[in-house]
Amino acid sequence: MLIDFFYTLRAARLPVSVKEYLTMLEALQAGVVGPLNPEACSIDDFYYLARATLVKDEKHYDKFDRAFAAYFRGVEQIADFTQEIPADWLRQTLQRLLSEEQKANAPHLEWDALLEELRKRLEEQKERHEGGSKWIGTGGTSPFGHGGHNPQGIRIGGKGGNRSAVKVWDQRLYRDYDDSQELGTRNLKMALRRLRRFAREGSELELDLPDTIRATAANAGYLDLKMVPERHNHVKVLLLMDVGGTMDEHVQRVEELFSAARAEFKHLEFYYFHNCVYDYLWKNNRRRYAEKFPTWDVIRRYNKDYKLIFVGDATMSPHEILQPGGSVEYNNAEPGAEWLQRLTHAFPHHVWINPEPQGLWAYRQSIAIIQQLMGGRMFPLTLKGLEEAMRLLSK
């Protein structure tokens, strides 16, 4: 059984060796995670043991998770992050098909009224509901719950689908973008090379052929080698990347961009955010709540000669940009628009790269708002878009 698991990990391009596989088997036989019988330990225990023995670097955790899930199909981790609401209320037993008339008549509430109504529902509701337009539940057109349709609701539990929830009550772990992702083409690197300012730095490692010829001639033909430091791209880049939610659809393309940027820019600093920038950023999605970097510190840490590049689909509720408390994850004191303006003011050379198809931009109100805040400096994640963005940053 576990031989096939080992080959599944190798097929997922995880650097797993036979020695590490044997270490895992020895740990199982020694009863490290439970009974001596490997088949008797829980799937969760086996997961942590396998990850500890087989994965050598945290950057491979997500690849391991995907391979593990692919091999042990049918195993689902269930966690209730909405303790105030009974889990039974959020169990969706059917997928209800709503007519266009029902969708059009869905209750529509402004932000403050939406939160007040949710508070009332939590106080008044005593049982599970499904397919309605008022109570917390599943299906239907209620602003509260999941699995239904409401243009401006609060999703509680479950998975999204209509991209219409204002606030999502879900604890989520977003995976880091893999900077080792192999590029399918060198064109991304070539596009990024438009943003370059070469300077010679470091130790003398490169042959200076013209100077060597001159020195050899002056030395009566005796070889006189002259060395110079290598030339490196001296441009400094601050990369802020949206991760999670609707960005999951663009992971591969953003990974390729991230990989190309790591290869092209020696001076590259990167941070993550979700949907919109607020008062803190993070570098590791698995420790995002424990290792926060205040946005003010990031602004003060880097000089204005850094080129600021945002990468995100800018697809969210307008409240997340314009309202205090609009974040889908916590009660932010200041709107995201304020932080975007502070960042663009601190770093005059800035652009926003959007992986969402440009033909859809006109149908997303939030994209129009971000475009305005960026002064029109938004470009699609295409080769032409990247070339235009790099050309603008190089001015």
C-alpha cells in the first residue's frame, strides 16, 4: 500500500528518497504515532508522520498536501470555525435551482444594515432552515449562509460559488506561491528584463576580454588576464501578491511570474495579502497569523527607489476597499483604499498586474475602483501587459 503512496509523491515532483521512505516505515513499526500495526493509526497521525519524515522543506508542503489528498481519496477534514452556529444549520442536503426572478428579488442590504440583521438572526433563530430568504441556512436567497444566491450577503461556512459574499466566516490556510515552478516559456523572463539597470558588483569573477587584450599587447605578448565583477540587474522590486479566494484560479500563472521574478531580480522582496492591502502583510501563509508584518513597517523599511508591483485579480466586494471593517477576515480600522494610497505615495514607481482576463474588467466594480486608486496603472498578466508595465516602471 505505502509503496504506491511513495510513487504518488514522486509523481507529484516531491524530492522524496528511498532513505526517507524507509525512515517513515521504521517510525510506523516503532509505534511513533500509535499502535505497532501501521494500519491501526489514524489518518491524521499518519499525515503528520509522513510529512515530518518525507518533506525536507516547508515550500513543498502544499505539493505534499495535494499528493496526499489525491492518494487517500474520500478522507475529508471537517472543522467548525463558526462555533456560535450549529453545524446542522449549515449542512447543505440539495442544490436548489433558483429562477432568475427569485435571484432578482433576493434581499439587498447595505453594509451596516447587513451586520445588524445578522446579529438579530443569531439571537432569534432556533432551528435549521434551507432554501429561504431570511434565516441563516443553505440554498435560497437569504443574505446569511451558503449554497444559495444573494448579490451582497455574508457567507457562513461552506464553499463560495457566486463570488457575491461580502464577508466570509471561514478560517483558511493559503498556500505560498512556489517560486521553483518551472516556466513553460522563457517569454515571461524576457518581458521582465525590460525592467533592468545593470551594475557590476561582487567579487572579480568575469573575464574582461577587451582589457585583457590591451594588457597582453602592452606586456609584449605575455598573457595578462583582467577580471571584473559580474553584471547584475540593480533594480529593486517590492512584490505584493494577493493569495486565496478567487486567486486560486490563477495560482499556476502567478507561480510562473513569481519564479521568473526571483530569477531576474536580485533585489526582490515579497509579501502576501488577501483581496486588498490593510494594516499588515505576511511572508508565510502557514504562519500568517503568527508572523505579521505591519504595512507601516514595510513602507518605512524600503526606500522609494523600490519598484512596487501588486499582483491580484482585484475581484472583491467594493466594501473591502472603501469601508472600515470591510475585510473578509477581521475588523480593519481603516479602509483598504487608504493603505493603497499610502503605498503608491511611498513608492512612486508602481503598477498592478491583474491575472483576470481584461475583457472581464468592465464587469467588476472593484477592478474599476482599484484602477482609479492606481492611477490607471493596471495591466493584464499577459506578455504584452507585462512588457507595458515594465516599460512604465523603467521610466
